[in-house]
Amino acid sequence: MKRIRLKFKNPFKGSRAWFWFILAGVLACIFVATAGNELMEYTATDEYCMSCHIHPHADQSWKLSTHYDNSSGVITHCVECHLPPKGHGHLAAKAYHGFKDVYGMLFKDSAAINWEEKRKFEQAQHFVYQESCLKCHGNLFPSTLSPEGDDAHLYFLTSKEELSCIKCHLHVGHFDPNAKHEHNLSFGDSTVTGEIYKEATPVTAFKDFKEQVPGTDVSFDMVAIPGGSFEMGSPGDEPLRDADEGPVRQVKVSPFFMAKTEVSWDEYLAFFQATSSQGRKESMEENDLDGISGPTPPWGAPDQGWGKGKRPAMTMTWHAANVYCKWLSRVTGKKYRLPTEAEWEYACRAGTKTPYPFEGSPRDYSSKGFIRKIFSPDTAIINTYVIYDLNSEGRTREPGDVKANPFGLKNMAGNVAEFCSDNYNPNTYESYKEAITVDPQGPKKGREYVVRGGSFKSDAKDVRSAARDFTRTKEWLMTDPQMPKSIWWYSDVLDVGFRVVCEADQIITR
């Protein structure tokens, strides 16, 4: 019997093959595009963001902010701030942040993350985009803007390289009650809880004493620092040193008293309450009846909501610290002032010649570098003496948390950096030509002042005894909305304070 074979034409061969391949490709592209768009839309919802970003403040503080709770009823969603607009690298940024988020979910312990530290500008600038701000806020001079706002936005337009929107409006998307963008008229209000001192402490001998501030319940410890000679600066082979720390010079300082701790909020607020004035213009002139014109009210909360009390006062300007010393001299009858740079380093070293007044090398304690971040340094020794970036949890601490140096001084390195009276020059030590320079005062002129000691934000490199820094007046006042800018409060630095010294000449000669 003859077999009959049925022949079926293969649709994927011949002239029709391209048609089917193209159709399949088109359908696949439509599917991928549709699915991809749905995925993009889904991963851009607030609910999806909150399911991954579990930091406790995010959702609640967003709903309290003007980006959610406002008179217009318009809600600004997560991705509208935390991703750039489409056409400005939107997909690349989404992929980058998505990868970091997945890595964090898999390999990091969310409970161990310092979320408050993440809210600071240094971190926030990597997650908020200028293009996104300007997309919604195209008109920087609406009719409802205050005169201060007009001045601030005009300043922004002329300083775009230094300024960004979140420098001034850091907490606009996540409300922080301690960061209100307005004068803090209640700052400094306090209740007296202790004995009111009628007179300052009489001092007739060169020894430690507790100063009493007349008219207040505030007192603080002063340490008698014996005069002596030391090698100022760091040798060329000191690890992680900077060029402005040399050449090493032999320096002699006369005896003086130095505060055991940095000026606390309790101490500074006594000055603020006695001399401040609401509504006074920013002026360098001291024309009050007693010759001391104190600070105007600050913007926001200078203590950042961390608490005042014994914590070091901070964010005041060098001018404010200097006026505080004049006021303290007037009310106590002694000669208080900021330390010279030589006095500061002599007191910090306390007879030592090593990078720190305790054991250890800066390389052993530093966290800089990829390898050091993976393998955390052994900080057992430095942690007992210094409040710095690895143990501060991003804020100042009370002086009782550390040990004193051999002179009996606390937090000479770390906690907050400290003003000195000297003008800053990177080549200061080169000008000391004598075999032994006695009581150097620093350069006669300068635009900025010396800052010493590092802070709670500093790496171990910058809390060495010889480490130098300086004020940056323009940079530290960038976001101050006032014109002229404040002479009393810095708006853009959180980790600078000061301690006082008292001259001992009159006491020693009695």
C-alpha cells in the first residue's frame, strides 16, 4: 500500500520567517516595556520606599513636614526629592541607590545605624538632588516670601557653587522641631536651681580653684598650669601630620590658669541671659551702658536638641567667644581670655612629646581608608581620653565621659574644637627665629583665627596635640539668612566651641 505523506509548511522558514520574528520581538518589547514601566511605577511609590527604608523617623517626620502637611494640599513624594527628575540621570541614580539599598538590607544591621547622623547635611547631600528642588520651586521670589527670604534667595543665585537648596532647607522634607528656620526667641530661658553667688572666688595663690560667677548659680574649675618649655609642632616623621605643623620650635610659656573643661552651655547661657538683646542690629560695637553687648537670639537650636547643661557650648562665633571672655573678666574681676595657640598646645601635651598625651600612633587609631573601615582599629586607649568620630555617635558628650590628661584637663582633644586668640597662618612657626620663643602671640594680622583640638566629628588624625585648624567665616555663615550675617552665631558648623584661660601675673606677685 502506498503511504501518503502530509506536508506542513514551516511558518518560520522562508519569506514569512522575518514576519514572525519581528512580531515576537515587538510583543516581547511591549511586554518588557509594560512590565518595566509597572516595576518603575511600583518601586517609586511611598509605600515601597517605606517598606525598605526602615529608619524610624522617616515616615512620621515626612508627614509632619511642609512637603506633606501644607495649605495647598500637594504632597511631595519620596522619589521627587531623593531621585533627580527624568532627563537628569534618573535611571542611573535609581539603579545606584537601589543597589546600595539592597546591599544594606542584606549585610547591615539597621538597628546599629546612627539614623540621626544620617540626617545631617554631610550625608543628606548625597540623597537629595538640586534639580528636584528647582523643578518644583521654579519661582524663587514668590509674593509670599519674606524680606529675609528674598535676601537669602538672591544670595543663593550669586553663590550656586557654594550653596545648595538643602544647605538652608535641610529639614523641609523631614520635620525636625529643633531645626526651625526662624529666630529662637526662647533660647536661653532657664530656671535657677542652685545657690546664687554674690562674689567671684578670691584667688591669692597659684593653685587650682573653682570660679564662681556672681549673680548666677554657675561655677567651673580652673587648673593652675605651671610655666615651662616644650617643642611646639610636629616632627616631619609624625604619622598623618600636615605641613602647617612645622617646623618644630622650642617655645616657653609663662604660668597661667586654664579651665578644666570647655565652656559649657550653663556657663555660656549665664552670659547670654545677662547681655543678649532681642531685635538689636548685628553690630561689632559694644555701646551698652556696661560696655558689653551680647548675642542676638540664634536661629534654630544651637544645641541641636542634644541638651545643654554640662555639654560644651558650640556654634558661637570667635567674636562671641572673645566678648564672653570680656564679660567674664568684668564680672569676676580677673583677666579671662582665649588661650594663645602656644598655651593651648603646651596644656594639651602636658609634658609629653608624642602625638597624643597617651599611648598609640595616629595610624593605629585612624579610620580613614577602605581597609581601615573594614577592619576597625583598636580604640580602647583613645576612647578613654577623646570624644571623636568613632565613639561620639555624632554628637557632643559631657566631660565626665573621658579621663583627664596629665595636667588634669579634659577634652583638650575632641568633643568640640576650640578657638585660640592667634590669627592663623600656615607658616606661623617659620617666623619664630629665636632659639627659644617666649609666650608667642601668633601673627599680628590675619583673616581667620586658629582652631585647635578636633571634635566629635574628627578622625584620630585631627585630634593629635599638634594638629592645627582655623575658622572659615564665609563658609560657616553660608546659610545664615540675615543681611548682614550674624556676628554671634555660625550657621554651618556644629563642632566648634572654646575654653578660657585666666592670667596669673597679678596672683603670683601678691
